[in-house]
Amino acid sequence: MPTAAKLFAALAFALVAAVAAHFYALDLPEGRSAGVLREVSALVGAVCGWIIMGRAAHRRPSRVEAMGTGIRTSLTIVVLVVLIFAIADMLERAIKGRYKTPLDAVLGVFEQAMVLAPPLAQPDILGVLLLGGLIGGALAHWAGRRWT
């Protein structure tokens, strides 16, 4: 059921994910395109904000619990976005015939995830994710208290 807390959480975490993806795209090596990174990240952020943070804010936790759930939501967004792009890369390579067995393709997902993940440890990206998670959690908590 739609609530103000879910709406605010979806919007907040879509913004957090898009900003984090923007900073990630700035650190990409030359010749590598960001493609739809920002859009996919924003979509995943909105869905995770609606489902994870919105549901938690609707249960009326304390502000601290809501902010903790906001950080969990940010980390979930990161894991899902990395997994989505690793799977997309694996499918692209599989179509080109670079894998001999299905197990090689599954292992290729994790290899690609290990390539995509290290740039996420940059201070600017971590700051956006952590601070955005805290603010998004507090905002969803406020909306849940205000309009419930």
C-alpha cells in the first residue's frame, strides 16, 4: 500500500543512487562509457527505497533505527547494481562465445563483480552512500511520522 514514507524513501534513495553512480562514472577509465549506469542505479534505488526503507519507516522505528535501515538500503542498492551490471557483462560475453561452459559464465559474473566493486571504495562514493543513507532514513522516518 502506498504511503508517504514509501514515496519519500523511494525518491530519496533514487537520488542517492543516481549521485553515487555519477561519482562512480567520473572515476571510470577513459574509453569506458557509463551507459545507463545512472538510470539503472536510480531505478534500483527507488525500488529499494520503496521496499526496504519504506516498509521499515512504516513500522515507526526510532530515528536511529530508521537511519540504520537507510544505510542498509544504500548497501543493498550497491550490491544489486553491481550484480545487475556484472550479469549484463556476462551475458554480453556469453553471446560473443567467450565461455565454454555454463559454470564459466556463472564464475564470470563474480569475476566481473570483483572488477566493478573496488572503485566503490572511493571516499566520495562512500560518503554519498553513507550520508545519503542516513539522510534518506531520517527523511522516510519523518514522512512516516508526519503523514501516518
